[in-house]
Amino acid sequence: MFLKPQCLLRSRISMASRERLIHQYVRETFPDRNSDPLPNTWTAPLDALHGHVRHLRRDAAIRLVQMARGGPRASAGRYLGIPPGPLHATTLKVRTWQKVPDNAKAYQEALRQVAEIAVSEGRRGS
């Protein structure tokens, strides 16, 4: 078990505290781990949308995987290492955000631009 020593010294610890300590441990142990599924160079079109950036980036990564590999969102999320909870939260946030007039159309255009950037960088890299 990889809990911090302060967990072992306490007779009782809440699940919220335990989860916080686990996340802290992972951040300290693996500082180079980036939770953002898209490279920063790809995200300029998404950052201009004035939505919740983390959810838009995560949803864009899921959709790009779906475009490339096919399959449902859950499979794309597993492929990216996104747990079911954050996957569901992202889906709800982005769908709610898209209900605002013109957001859905702007998001589709931004996804198209992100895909073009990904393809052009892939061609340069090979």
C-alpha cells in the first residue's frame, strides 16, 4: 500500500482525506506526469471557446480517439486512461455548455482545427 505514513498513524481517516493524500503522493512521486490528454500545441482552438478548458480538452481528446479508432466514449476514455467518473463529468459539462447558442457549432469547428493540427504535426514528425 502506498499511503503516506500519516495515514498509518491515524486510527480513522475519512475517504476524502485518504483520496487527497493519494493524489498528493502521486503528484510528489511522479512530478512529470501530465494529466492533460492533449499536447498544448494542439489546444489553441479550444482555449478560444470560453468554456471550461479542462473539460473541453478532455472531451476533444476523447473525440479524436473515437475518430481515429472508432468505438464508444467509454472505450476512448479507457484508451486515454480517463476513469469513468471524470469521463461522465466531462460529458455532462460539455453537453450542457454546448446547449448555449453557437457553442456546439464553434466546438465542432475547433475540433476540426485540432484534428488538422494533429495530422500536420504527425506528418512533420514522420
